[in-house]
Amino acid sequence: MSLPDFLIAGVPKAGTTALHAALAGHPDLYLSPVKEPKFFLSDGPPPTVGGPGDVQTYQEHVWRRPAYEKLFAAAPPETLKGEATPFYLYDLKAHDRIKALIPDVKLVILLRDPVDRAHSNWTHLWVAGLEEEADFLAACRAEESRKARHWADFWHYIGLGLYGRQLQHLYQRFSREQVLLLRYRDIKDSPAETLDRVCSFLGVRTGILTAIPRENVNRHYVEDNGLNRVLRGLLRAGGGFGHHFPVPLRLAARGPLLTLLHRTKGNRPVTTPEERAALLPYFTEDIALLQDVTGERYDDWLSLDRHARAS
């Protein structure tokens, strides 16, 4: 039976892709060739409705167990197998599915300041042409409406950042010894030490990995102007019905639109102090719960005086 020994289980926009890429270079580890199989996000076929682009993403889910196990079949003997699906922490039902199938699994979780994480999430979808709200706060206020319309988890800008309640639920199913919590800034500021922490936690040799690949962040400035509104409208429309067409045809149609949308290079927008002040009340109580659940301090996340940082 080929099932993973460890999961990078959270959270989106916190460095999971970079960590997956770094760990793939360790001779004692085998990372699935599909970075986000999303196997534990459903008990069967994934949903067939959602927001712009969601159904196309659902079509990529590796939800059948034989196909999931096949992802790890090529792992060399004695290596530890793993995959990275950063939505596992957020999906509370996934906790139970993981526990039922691989109860001894080890879980690596990257946490990021929830306001910064939300802004990076919004920026990702805005630059992709899928987010219709040019105002970050307006997009956050639309979250409950989008949930009611069954948009995918990646649109839950605030909900994805409520780590306290998510970890509280996770710790009711897995022992603390099975969970390694890291901060996004750890892999940014001290990659070698952080990779050694991960390797030590997994029980493989340390001192082998020293760098984390740069994350694949496109530096495009997407202004909210007339042409770009048309382009984003076309991309969102394609995201709504593109799943009816083969992937090569979808990519052929989408590529030129994105190229035109991304015609301007520049710095991505940053979180402003006003946006931070508006969003912090959504997270304050949960950050207190997070500190209580983990025994660690996250006081810096509560600061209103921090300088805006790039997404």
C-alpha cells in the first residue's frame, strides 16, 4: 500500500509550494509528482459547482484511491513519502479522513499572518483575472455570499486564516508530536535551519538541504482600467464554462488573455495600514485561541503599527 508518511497540510499562500520543492531534493524523501492531489478533501468525486475557475480545479483532484496511491508507487525503498495540499488544515472533515486512513501520519503546517495571507490570496486571484473585486476589503466582505454559492475554499480569504479553531480541531485527532508548526517568515528568514527542523521532525538526515527555491511569483501590476476589466470578464467567463473543453484548448484560449492582462510589470499591491485595521477584528479572537492552543505567542500579528509588506 502506497500512502504518504507525511503531509504538508497548510496553509495556502504561506510557502507550501516552496517547501514541497525543497524537500523533493532530499534523498530520503519522496514528494508526489502532483503537488496538490487534494485527495482528503472529499469522500468521492469533488463538487461540480463553484466560483470562477473552481470546477476546472476540481477536475484536477486525485480523488480515487488507486490513483492517489499511484502517486507514491515510484518511491524508492526506505524513503518517506509525502505530499502538499495546503487546504487540509482548513477542511475539518479532511482531519477525520486523514485520521481514518493514515493515523500515524506526520503533519507539517506553515502559518502566516492572517491579514497578509488573505491579501496575498486576493492578489493571486486578482492577477489571475478571476477576482472581480478590485478592492481587497470588498472581496473580503463578499466571502459569506460566496460561501453560500458554494465557491471553493480558496475564495475564503478570512476563513482560511482562522488557524486557532482549525488547530484546536486537528489536535483533538492527532497528538502534538505528529504536528510541526512553522511560520512563513521561518522559511523566508532562516531556510537552512527551518529545513533542518522539518527533516529532524520527519526523522531523516539533517544538514542536506540548505535553501528553499524562490516561490513562483509573477511580478505583474494589474490596474483596474477599462481594458483590464474586459480581460478579467473574459477570464472569469472562461472560468465558468471552460471545464467543458479539453485542457489544451482551455490553455490556448486563456494564454493570450493573461499575456495581455500581465502586459505591465511592477510591484504587487501591499496591505495598507487601513486594510489591516479593518480586518484585524475578524482575527483577534482566533489569534488568542491560537496562542492558547499552541502555547506560542503571535502578538506581532495583532500589531497595527507594522509597515505594509508586499504580498
